[in-house]
Amino acid sequence: MERSHRPDMRLEPWSDDDGLALLRQLNTPEMTEHLGGPETEEKLADRHRRYLGLDGRGAMFRITLDGEVAGSIGFWETTWQGEQVWETGWGVLPAFQGRGVAAEAARLVTGRARAAGVHAHLHAFPATDHGASNAVCRKAGFTLRGEAMIEYPKGNWHACNDWRITLTTD
């Protein structure tokens, strides 16, 4: 009898050792199509420093699958419609896409945001035309709240979906 192999997925803390290298891998035209396009090396270095310095205002992670780096995911504080909430976002390297990696990582990061015990909700804001990221939200248990306009990056407004998951039982 053949046994199925369930991949070992982990969220590893963002590190100075390889975080910038991962950002560079995720910074391609295909991977940033719905995020305003690739960033400059200077902006990548700034993003990396921000990820390292979240200090309780969120956390960033490398997604690993059977020990291989598959992408990144995290959560950070933001104000949405007058409420302090967590926001999440992810990027899965092309070799790992289509295998449920992002949805499982989103479930895992939801647990981390819940354990932080700071905010009642975790939001994701994928572009309305980004079918794969909207499917991730649905598969990870988020509820679609409707469309919104988001400014990202600064000066670039685009239509997105507001997905939310409640972290508290109150």
C-alpha cells in the first residue's frame, strides 16, 4: 500500500540572513502584476528593514514546504474604516503555485494573528481581478465584505476585495 506524503509546511520568522534574497525572488513583473510592478533595490531593502522591525506590530514569515522556501506571508497593523486591524498579504514563488500553499499559509498566519491577541479582525485586500488571491481568501476561511479602493503603492489606487476573518470569539 502506498502512503500519501503530506508536505511539511512551516512559517519561519523573517530573518536578516535570507529575507532580502526572498524579496528579490518575489520582485518579478509576474509576481507584482497586481501590486504596481517590481520595486527598486532601494525599496526592497527598505521593505526588508520594515519587516525586521515590526516589533509586535505584526510579523513576517518565510513559507517553507518540506524545507524549501516557497514564499512569504505576514500580518501588520493598519487602520481600516476607522478600526485598528491586522492586514495580511502573501507571495508564493511560481514553482510552488497551484498546490494550496498560499491558502494553508493564510490559515497558519491567521492563527498567529489570533495568538497575538491584539486586534479583532484580519483583512486581506487582493485586487478584484486577481482570481488566485481571492480564491486563497475563500479557501482560508475569510468572508468577502465587498469591493473597496486601496492606495498601493502610494499614488496608485486600484479596486480590491475586502476579505475579513474574525479573530476573537467575543
